[in-house]
Amino acid sequence: MDFMAMFRKNPIDSIKTAELQEEELKLKSRINRLRKEIDKIEKQKKDKFKEGVGADLIKKKMIAQELKQLDMEAKLKVKNFMALHKQYMFVSNLVVIKKYQRDLQKTALWTKIQAITPDSFENSLIKVNLAGKGFDRVIDDLNQIFALDITESDTDMDEAEKQMFDVWNSVEDGSLDLEHAESVLSIDKDIEKALEKMED
């Protein structure tokens, strides 16, 4: 968060593009590393789940506890992943804004950017993906995000064990194949859903 603290102290035009690009690379590297760690836990969860198919109740109870522990570990990493991804989106979008800074300064939008508080600017900028877009699209997207006040809700499941038993039962009675069962319990879908929401 050193960079974010630095941004809050400095106006956008005093931040160097090279610093932004360096931060962008660091964040991308950390995100990729975390993604690999999450994938590793997901594989462990799949292997553990397979152990529970056809096992007795006590064994299933033990495996369910291990699965819940792995799931908690994965969720913490996903939370960290999402926080880093928001920072990455912010920095990546700042790089684009710096690229078009001279043109933006000739528009009314620049006055809005200069007047907005750093926190509001940051919260707005993580809701859009400006990478690879031309100047007109950048203007449209920025106008849209600064005009909208989007509220996000964060919901969490607390019936993890019940879900695991339901899925095991479905596999054992043949109504669900193992591959589909593993994808039901996978945390990857939560990441993809959140990323899709961010990058729309």
C-alpha cells in the first residue's frame, strides 16, 4: 500500500509514468503468484473430496473439517487476490490516464478529476478497465464511472459443511459426476465472477 499512500499525498500530474509502470509490474507478479497458490489449494481440495466419496460417516466428518480449513485458507488468499487486483486495476488505469493526460487536460473531465478526493477517485477507477482503449472510449468510461455511485455487497456462505455433504450424496447416488462436483466446490468460480464484474 506504499504506492496508494503516495498517490493520496500527490496530485495525479506529479506522479511519474515510469513509477506507475513499475508498480503495475510488481502487482501483476504478486497477483500471478497468488493465483498459483489458490490453484494449488483447489487441487488439494479436489483430492480430499475424492477421498470422501464412498467413505464412512466418521471419515467424511474428518475430511469435511480438512476441506473447510482448506476452503478458509483459499478464501483468505482470494480476499488478498481481489485487493491486489483492485490496486492493479487502479494503477493500470492511471497509466492510461497519464498517457492521455495532455488531451484530458483540455476537457471538462480533467477539472472533475482534479476536484475529486483521492479516495473517491480510487474507488471509481477500480470499477473500469481502460487498458487498450482509445481516447474517446477512455473519456466515455471515465464520465460514466464518475457519474455513477455503485454499491457492492459482499456475501459469504456459512453452510460449507452442509454443501459438502449434499455434493457427496449427489455423487454417490449418481445424480452428479465427480468432475462437476469438484467444480461446484471450487473457489475459482468466485474469482472469475468478481473479475468479470470488475472488468465489465
